Amino acid sequence: MIPDEMRAIGISAPGGPEMLVPVTRPVPRPQAGEILIRTEVAGVNRPDALQRVGSYAPPPGASDLPGLEAAGTVAAVGPGVSRWREGDAVCALLPGGGYAEYVVTPADHALPVPEGLSMAEAAALPETFFTVWHNVFERGRLEAGETFLVHGGSSGIGTTAIQLASARGARVFATAGSPEKCAACEQLGAERAINYREEDFVEVVRAATEKRGVDVILDMVGGDYLARDVRALALEGRLVMIAFLGGAKTELNFAQVMTKRLTITGSTLRPQSDESKARIAAALEAEVWPLIAAGRIRPVMDQTYPLAEAASAHTRMESSAHIGKIVLEVAAPAA
């Protein structure tokens, strides 16, 4: 039975984590091509915090509730949906609304929960795996045998990127902010993790590659890292930007970009078309889900919070003390 109303977490006003408050909302109904998911666990991501402070508005027609990924069971299907049935266990990329007991999303943005993973682990997959696949392997064109550097290696994005790049045959380097985080990166497959508080990542990667530099960099820092990224890249290198935690503006010497024949690109996931996200989902199911099923890749989990403690989850995420993914338990676990 699908109720008329549901528990959710809304944003009372732009501001800090305390602006995340319990609300009651009507249960959404799936439209053509959509499914309704009975949420068990929702993922917590940096874009959720950006939405909370008022700098990352939902796209037109999307829920104003935060939450871009979730795992649960299909509660209902809209017209034209043939793949999914009520009761199917899925994890899905969402246009918004994940911090709630029910959420709708395009059916083609859902994937089966990989065998052997808990619902919490499944909820930690979509946002980071869609982001890493599209940016590292599609936009960055990382190939086996190439060298790869990811900044923020202990984050949800970073732990995913390290594992995927390593599993697909790349040499992996990562930056992180403590010995504990660096050790975690190396355990996941990084050849060398660089403590950015103590070492210069440009010098480290150039020394490790006989001054050649790396082929691809995934950067979520921006700011003054951009000029250093350019110095750390090899000829024909690719720099892929996905966030600007250190600032969106900087001064850059484009003579180095030209002489090295570099490519600078980047993307944000949420504004992309439904068709683009469906294409990424299909690629993940074909290329990555088998690696998860084989146990070669597994999401790194940090902490799980009850839905009502979403503010605490955001506080931990913004402290950058976490290693891996933070999730919210929406439905009570089965007895």
C-alpha cells in the first residue's frame, strides 16, 4: 500500500545544516517513463549542501527536497515502463527528493542493486559512479596503462575514482589531507597517495613518472590547484573539473596549455538531459556492475545516520573528516 503522505527532510531557508528540517509531503506519483521508489537508504553528497545554502537550485520540475541518489524497492511504475516491476531492488540517480520515504525518477536512471551489496552500499553508488564514469572515462578518456591523479582521494568521488581507474588498468595517484586518508587511498589501489599538507603533488607525480607527468587529473578543488594541475600534466594530458571547493576563478598561463597540447574540460551531472544520464547508466551496467559483482570494486562507507539526523550528516561531510560515503537510513531495517 502506498500512503498519501510521507516523511522527508526539507530545507527551511538557505543556510547551514540546521536548515535541514523534518517535513511531511504528498507521496509523488510516477509519470510516463518513471518509477516510484520506496526509499530505504539515501546518499549524501556535496551538491546537497550546495542546494542547502542556495547555490545549486533543482532543475525545472524536480523536487525541491535534497537527495540525488537512493536505494530501495520499486513501489509503482508509470506508463511505458517495462523493465521494472513492483518489489524490484534498485539504486538510482535522482533529479532530487532522495531525503524522503518515496521518490520518483526516470526508469532508465535506475540500476539493479548489485549482488552482495547492502542497501546502504547500493545507495552510495549512483551519484559518485555516474560522475566518475562520465568525467574520468568519457570526458577524460583514461585508458589502461595511462597515469591518473585524483584530488580528494578519500572522498566518495575519490574512493570511487581510485578503484575504477585501478581496476581498469591505470596507474593511480591521489591527494588527501592526513596520513590516515593517504593510507586508505593506497589500500584502495593508489600507487602513491600524497599528503597535500606536507608535499607538493606536482613534484611527487613528476618524480614518479620520470618527469613526464600524468595523463588525466580529476580535480574537485579548483582555485590555485588549476595552475599546478597544468604543470603536473603530461603532453596531451586531460584536466577534468567537477567542483571548485577552492574557488572557481584563478590566473592560468595558457602558454603551458598550448605547448603541452592539453585539454581542459569538466561537467556537472544534475543539469544533464535524461537521455544523457540514461546513457551513462547503461554504460555503468555494462562496464562497472560486473566489477562490483566480482568483488573488485566496493563503495567505501563512512557513517550512516537516521533520516532525522540529516543535519549531522551534512556537518560531518562539510568537516571533510569522512573517508568514503555518508548515507541516511530512511526506512527502518527489517527485523
